[in-house]
Amino acid sequence: MKICMIGTGYVGLVSGACFADLGNTVWCVDKIKEKINMLNNKKIPIYEPGLEELVKKNHKSGRLKFTTNLELAVQSSELIFICVGTPTSKNGSADLKYVFKAAKEISKNINNFKIIINKSTVPVSTGDKVEKIISSKNKKSKFAVISNPEFLREGDAIRDFRFPDRIVVGSNNKKVLRKIKILYQPLVNKGAVFFSTSRRGAEIIKYASNAFLATKISFMNEIGNLCEKTKVDVEDVALGIGLDKRIGARFLRVGPAYGGSCFPKDTKAIAFSGDKFNTNLSIIKSVIKSNEARKSLLTNRAENILSRRLKNKNISFLGVTFKANTDDMRGATSSLMIPLLHKKGAKIRYYDPTGPKKEFSKLKNVFYCENISKACKKSDLIIIHTEWDEFKSLNFNKLSKIKNCIIFDMRNLYSPPQMKKLKLKYYSIGR
Ligand code: UGA
């Protein structure tokens, strides 16, 4: 099939490369010229394991093309995916200006029947508005607007595209659904469930999925707080409840506040939609509060571990991104924790496999180190912030030459008995 992806961010680029890899011809469009030049020169603007190889392979074969020429890409394609950002507005709602702009541009270039597929995360009823924009310039028989949300995790995006649990498509048009099913057939053949519903239904499914996962994590983080006070191992509790198939074992890992470009933004946006439609989504609102509070709670915990004497203490951070296998700092607990500890007099050294971060570049006593040993040398407190594989079997006694070095493992990568045997002062989450 001939496909156009509008927007070459995470979703557009990963999905575009994966669709091309399934044998389709894909035009990836972006208005940012530098980005398109980079891609045409085989350079990838985002960090995502496996993406570079996939892009190179499909670009070379001619199935994956990059252009700023939206007119050409839309006119040459039968399926047009809108994959633009929907950032948070000042009031917490999703800012839809890029989606509407894309819709306007598409409306000017409908030369034959087009299926316009919204992959951007948008509040319920946005599809109706996109349809209205396009129909102001075109007959309704010339196009269909449908919803097809993405469920790609940063760091695992290619795997999530290739082996999704489900493909959700929001449309009541049988002919259109048949076409979309053909597009996704290779994934359905490998076990993905193709689930069709109304357009508004698909829009809510996207937000409800993210909000539910965020709730699951926050719930477990709060249970972890109780476990800490009662000397119970939260990992056992997660296993014990996760074995109940009604609950499920995934997304029960305790740790820092959930972060990233999606959960914080999408929980706020769905809470806003609720208010807009006179529905108080009180559970989601309290999840947002609980998650925000977690950042200060963990900072406070680190201070307590150092008996609240931070002046000139050396604190090392292993990993600062919001999760492993990404360079993304959005919503990362470290971006609140490091400035606060620094403000109280601590000297911070950090190492992250994805390099130094601009978030900390202006802080006087915060330094990036190019490896784990340098970051941990003479450290009073080592904080494991992100669960990168390379942090999973460290020899702490060798790392910090300081006798009483303390470890605060915010991802529960190590076991307390193992650390006790090594005579290390070790703190983790919910244990
Ligand atoms: C999330 C969803 O998982 C994807 O399905 C969705 O498509 C995406 O948002 C999006 O809307 O675009 P992502 O934000 O990339 O993906 O990453 P996750 O793996 O979901 O992690 C989000 C946050 O939750 C991270 O801070 C992570 O550390 C935290 N988390 C996750 C936990 O604290 N515990 C867990 O058990 C799982």
C-alpha cells in the first residue's frame, strides 16, 4: 500500500519504518527541513534501539522516503497517518494545533479517495473535528477519518509495533476497516488481535490504557510505601497480586514517579476531558497528585538516608532518563531530585549511557561522568535512578573507595540479603 506519515517524531518514524518493512511504500513528511535532511543522510534524530538499521534498510530499498513536500506525499498515498505531537497546554488539556494544521493541509490535497488515520493521542471527539475541517473543502465521499492509536513504548517501540497485543481501529465504515485490516494482516497473522470500534471509542481506549497503566504503577508505589513501614517485601506483594489473572503481573514495578512523554501528559489530558464532559475522573486526578508527590517523597528519603546532612556530600546518580533504553528526560524524577539535592549543598556526579543532559548543565556542582567508575568514585551515596542493564551487576565495594558508601536502589535491581552479605548499607523501594 502507499502510505503517508505526517510527522517524523517517535510514532511517525517508528511506525513508518515498520510499515515500510512490511513491504509498503511509505512517505515520511515533516516540516522541519533539518530533520528530513538528516534522515535522507541516514542519520536518526531520536534514540531508539534498532531504529537506525530499520530506517537504513528500508530507505535503501526505496520503500521508505523522507520529504518536506506534504502535497506530493499526500497526493501519492491512499492512507494518510497523522502522527504529530499533542503537547500539554497551560490548562492541562492536549494542545491540538498540530493535528488541526495537518488536517487543513490534507484537506487541500485530496485528489482521490483517502483514508485519514489519526495516530496522534487525541481527546475524544477530535476525529469529528478533523472530519469537519476536511469536509469544509471536500465531499464526504472523497475521504474517511478514522482513529488508530499507538501503543509503542519508548525503547521497545519496534518490538511493540511488530508484536502488539491488539490493534485498535475506530471506524464504522466497513470498506475502510477491510483496507486497514489488510494493512495489519501480517501482524494479525502473528497473533495480534484486530479490534474495531467507533472512532470515539478508539480515542478513549488510548487515554484509558495509559491512565490505567499509570494508576497501576502509582497504586503499587503507594503499596510500596506501606511495605517499607511494615517491613514487607513489595516484590513479593507484586508477585502475589500479579498472579491473579484479573490483575496481571505487568506494570507493577515500584520505582521513581512514572515519567516520559506520555503518562504525565495523557493523565492530565483525560482528566481535562472528563471535566469538559462534566465527568469527574477523580481516580485519575489522584494518581496525578500521587505521582507528583512521589518525586519529593523520594528526594526526602535520600536526604534522610544521609541523615539530612547534605553539605559537601558526594552523591552519584546512575542513569537519569525516565526509563532505560531511551535518552528522554521528560518527566524524569532525576530532573527534580538532582536540583533539590544540589540546592541543599550536595555535589552530584551522574552517568547515563545516553550522555550528558542539558537539564543539569547550568548547575554548578552537578557533573556528567563518562563512565560508572568515575561517577561513583568517593561517593557517599550512589542512587540507582534508571534500570539500564549495565547497572545490574556492579561491584559496589570496588566502585566507591569510601568505606561507608550507601546505595539507594530506586529500581530494586539488587536484593537486600545479597547486599547485606557484602556489608553494604543498602536501601531500596518498598522493602
Ligand atoms: C507508554 C505506554 O506504555 C505505551 O503503551 C504508549 O504507547 C506510550 O506510553 C504512548 O502513549 O506513546 P512509555 O511512556 O514509552 O510508553 O514507557 P513505559 O514503559 O510505559 O513507562 C512509563 C513510565 O512508567 C516510566 O517512567 C517507567 O519507569 C514507569 N513504569 C513502568 C514503572 O514505574 N513501573 C512499571 O511497572 C512500568
